[in-house]
Amino acid sequence: MKSVAIIGAGITGLTAAFYLKRKGVSVTVYEASGRVGGVIQSLRKDGYLAEFGPNTLLETSPKIGQLVRDAGLQSRRLDPDPSAEARYVVRYRRPVEMPAKPLGFFTTELFSLKAKLAVLREPFIKPRRDGVEESIAQFVVRRFNQEFLDHAIDALVAGIYAGDPYKLSVTHAFPKLKALEDNYGSMIKGQLLGGRERKKRGEVAKDRAPKFSFDEGLQVLPDVLATQLGDAVKLYTPVTRMLETDDHWTVHTQGVNGESCAKHGAVIFCGTASKLAELKIAYSQRPNVPLELSAFAEIRYPPVASVVLGFRREDVAHSCSGFGMLIPKIEGFKILGTIFSSSLFPNRAPAGHHTLTSYIGGERYPELASLPAEKLYEIVCEDLRVLLGVRGQPTFQHCVFYPHAIPQYNVGYGRFKDLMNVVEAQAPGFFLAGHYRDGVSLSDSILSGINVADRVAGILQPRMDTDKHG
């Protein structure tokens, strides 16, 4: 029986391995580090539960809920507190609640009358049909105005990508926004008319998708998947090179016991784009023509620091009774945004305390992300003092630095996606999946793992049936 090598034990790789195993395909997951989960990290300490990567999982597709059930985690799933729906955007140097309903947009103080009129005018602006790729900034200014970009979209981009709206491609970073203009001629019209089509497909827009976590944080999901995979997960085992022959792949690794190799019928790469660029692949039939992967090193991954602080409730003036706040650059703060973690889910903080998760760095201030922990705590406390009325010293503090946090789908990213297709065509049996290809959210990464498992199984299983009857 042909086995599958999976490079990377982040959520994409673990999901792909989990479903391949359920389909009867033998798998081996090679992970260079000593833990599973990639950017997902949950820490239980001193009565706090800190999340350092994503804080919630969005149920954008029925496949997400199915994974939870298939993994036996339904009883450990936690839905957010219904009272924690409020989201804030900082304006006038304080958090202002975003309107929950469309009509609320016209009474909110987040936007001026000019910006509100720009939204009313948007359905009458002609769509762009010349094929020129725009940044999200160009797209928003063209369809709305500069204020809408500076005070709303810039904050959204920081929250999703830790990115720069003047660099991110609307086509690749926000394809559904671009599709609204392409299909309906307007974002407003598309929002109203496109919901019916999404419902038919069983999909939910990310801003309306149910969000959830688990009793001990999101780390529960990769840990349980890895447990069910058992010895198939090889930690501290980086892949050093691969050799492709007519009927298999030879994967060379450097493990704790030295160098070794194994033969596989297919390989799925689920690491980062920068690691893909370093991967050495050769063909037995064409030893002097290695697969060219170095271009993937050009995909930008800005650094981000995740800073989790705990405070006594009496030391925080703001109620923090919502999801969190996003901060536009124009407001002049150093943090990108803050999630009100203990308001979202129970048992994230001791009784009478708040857990606040803030992010620093990204494309906005990349130089800040690598500062020493004590300096990061100082920066966050100073911003939270102004924004939320925080006083006194934290009762809990911990941070994690991600030197390569989130791939940036900048203008021109299409050439990387085209190259991914070329690579797979040139190397049959070699598959690419993950956040650099199928979207940067946690749900995108899970769906990428599910879909690549289906692709690989669809190719291998007919071969396996042929071998059985051969």
C-alpha cells in the first residue's frame, strides 16, 4: 500500500493526515519542531488560559463542524458568550462599538456624514473591468473613500493579515470582495444578493460565521488529531531532501537518531512558503534538473508578537464585554488590536479578572515585534491605559514572538499561485496545501487540509485497488 508523507504538523498537515488515515491510507507526518499545531498555542497557567495564535475557529463550512465531530471533540466545543458579540474600532483614541445592524451604520459616530454618503453612492459606481489588479486600498478608495480606508479597512487588514492595505491584493487577499464587484457590479448589491447563493453552497460569510473554541483552548484540536495519529507523527524530524522516481518519493530526514529515509507514494507539503523555498527536490530521471522552488522565498511573512496580559477587573475601566477592538494606524497606537479573551469564553481568567490578548508588529511596525518581552509588556500596558483605562500592574503576562507570522497576499501574488500549479504539474505526487495557498484564517487552513486529503486519496486509491487486483 502506498503511504503519504506530510511535511508539517500544523493544522493543515494534521487535518490532511487525519482524513487520509480514515480513508485507509498510511501516513507519516514529519515535523521539524518539538510540538504540533504550528501557530496555534494555548497555555494554561496561574488560572489563566492564554491563546497566542488564533483565538477562535470560524465555522465557515459544514466541513469544519464535521471535523470536530469526527475527532470526537463535540463535547469539548465551546461557543462564545452571546453577550460578547460587540466589536470595537478605535476612533477619537477610544473604542467605538461597530453597528450590529445595517441601519446602525447611519447613526454610528465611527464615520462622518461624507463617509456614510459614500456607502449610499457605492452601488452606482461602475465596476472596474480592465483586468488591472488593485490593492485593497485602491479598491476601497475607488468604491468608497479615503476615510473608509483609514478608519475601517486599515484596522480590518491589521486584524486579519497584520498587513498593509496599500500592498495587499484585493484579488488574492480578499477574493470574495472582488467577486462581489465582478458578479454584481457592487459590494452592497453583492452582499444583499450573494447571501442566497452562499446558503445554497452551505457556506457562511466569515463576518457571520459561528465562532468557537474548546475547553482548554484551540490547542486541543491539533493535540487530539496528533494523538489519534499516534506514531505516524514524527517530531524533531525535519525533511532535508527528496528524490522522485517513477513510482515513489524517497524522503530524507534528520531525526534525533541521525539521518534516515523512507519511500512514499505521495508527498504533501504543509509548511511555510519560506521552508518550501529551502526544500531540495531532485528527479532520478533528470538529476541535473532540480525542481525550482526558491521563488517562494519572496512571499512576505511579517513578524508579530502576541502579548497576553491579565488584570483585576477593578483595574480596567472599560467593560471589555465584547470580542475585542481593532486599531487603525491613523489613531497613533502601537498595538494592532486587542481581543477580550476572558469575555469570549469561560475559564480564560480567574474570577474577577480580565484576559486581554494584544498583537504588535506586522507590516505596520515590524521592528517592534522582536523587542524584549518586558518592553512589549510596557508598550501594551501604555496603549491599554489610554484605550481601556487600565491601571496598576498585570497579574499575568506572557508573550510569544512569531518571526514569520502570516503570508502576505500582496499585489502580484498570482504569480506564486501559478507557480504552485506548475510545481504540482512538474512533480506528480507532490502536493501543496496550507495558509500560503488557500487563505490565512484557521478555517481556511483546515479546509485546505481536508481538500488536499481528498485530492491525494482520489489519486492513490485507484492505484491501491489496481495493486490489490494485479
